[in-house]
Amino acid sequence: MSSALSIDPDAPIRRYLRLFAEGEESSVTHERIELSLGTKSASSSGRLNYEEGASVPRLPFRAPTAAELSCMLFESRPFSTSGAIGICRPPVETFEKLAAIGRSIRDRQCKLETEAYKVGIRDLVGWLSKRYVFEDKYIVHGFSVDEPAALTTTIGRTGRLVGLHLDTWEYHRLDERASALNRFCLNAGEQARYLLAFNLDLVEMHGLLRDLCRVCVSNVHDIGPEFMRRFPDYPVVKVKINPGEAYIAPTDFVIHDATSLGLESSGCSFTIRGRFLV
Ligand SMILES: [Fe+2]
């Protein structure tokens, strides 16, 4: 049995994972956001080869309504590590150092242990530590290159696309997930990138399955798939990240991916995990 569920101020949802864009009015922020029609099982075609059981957003993406937007944006900085998705913009000179290295990697001229790479990371970490609560514990994941024109972009160990998914870097248990490091991901390319994420964290999804469907999901990795199966019309949020901007998101605590639909050339991003306060 499934129930209708939508992004709505009257929906039985205790808390939404909202967006906050540093230095940006909400009237501007909403232009970054689109919603899918829901989710569906992935089907492989051509070079888009999905893992068994993968799920993807159901197209088309559309603009959110005013009521939906009221559930999706913070009006002021929330100071949260696990309850928000943040958009920020490092200094131009820091971005340009990293973007130049990203271009080298994308063009297969990779030399990572250069002085420029070390200086770029040092500058970025210095800026983050002043701007956000940033414990010494951080892990540099470095650059990654996304193929263009893909509904979702994350490739798993099998070499196939995983679809909408949960990261698992440190903790496995549901009650530990909100404490996991979150992800700072800079768009180091020359065109926009698009984050995909549910605006519900895993605990919220787990609670909705329990309360609305009378289902108790014991395996944390089954929560997202079960939620998408029971609520196929619940939308995935698509967030535009412009070149030079970064998102901060709790990717061990929320089902997510990225899309490169509509892009004609490869994108490039730079990732650090840490304890970032949106
Ligand atoms: Fe991920």
C-alpha cells in the first residue's frame, strides 16, 4: 500500500531539508530549483548502463510552486551540518587556481602533485575555516569529471551508474548518519552543474514509511529504495550550481546524485568532506 505525498506545508513531514544560498535573496535562490515528476526504475540505454535496481528522476523537471518553495528555502543562515544544503562561492582567485588544475585533469594532462594544487587546496581550506565551522578533520577527495548528457552521473564499483543513492563513508547506522562528515563540492568547470537530492533526510523518510505505510525498514540502504517505491510521485530537487559555486550537502544522510542532462561537454568538480556548517 502506498500513500500520496508531496512537498506541501500541510504534508505530515516534520522537517524539510532546505536550501540556503550565502548572500542571495530567496527570490534569486528559487531560480536555481526545479523538481522532477517523481522517480522511476532506471533503464539502461546506449552508454547509460545502470546497476540492477537503480532509480532515477522521472522527467520532465518543472518549476516549483510558491507553496513548494515555502518548504524548500531557509530565509536566514540555519547553521546546520545535516539539515541543510548550502550554496557558497569561494574567492575568485581560489576558484581559478583549482579550475586551471581541473581543466588539466579533464583534458588528460593530469599532474596532481604540483605546487599549484597544494596552494589551491591550502587557499580553499583557509577560506572554508574562516567562513564555516571547519574542524581539522577533513578529507580531500580531489577532482572528478562528469560525462555530459547523463540523467545521473555517479558510477559505482561495478563501472555502472548507481542512480539516486546514499554515500557511506563512515557510519552505517541510521541514528549515526546525521553526524557523518558532509560534502563541499565546487563546480570547477565552465558550465553549470546540477545537484539532485531529496529534500527529506533518511530519518524523515524512515518515519514517513513507518507512519504512512506501516513499514519498518531495518536496513539503512533499503530506506531510499523503499521510499521511492512507495512514493513514486515525490519529486527530486534539482539545484543549479554555477561555475565557481559550491554546494555543501549531507550526502551520507540524504539520497542524491547529479545530472548532466542538457550539457554538451564534460563537467569538473572538486570535493572535500569535512564538518561544514551551512
Ligand atoms: Fe554520492
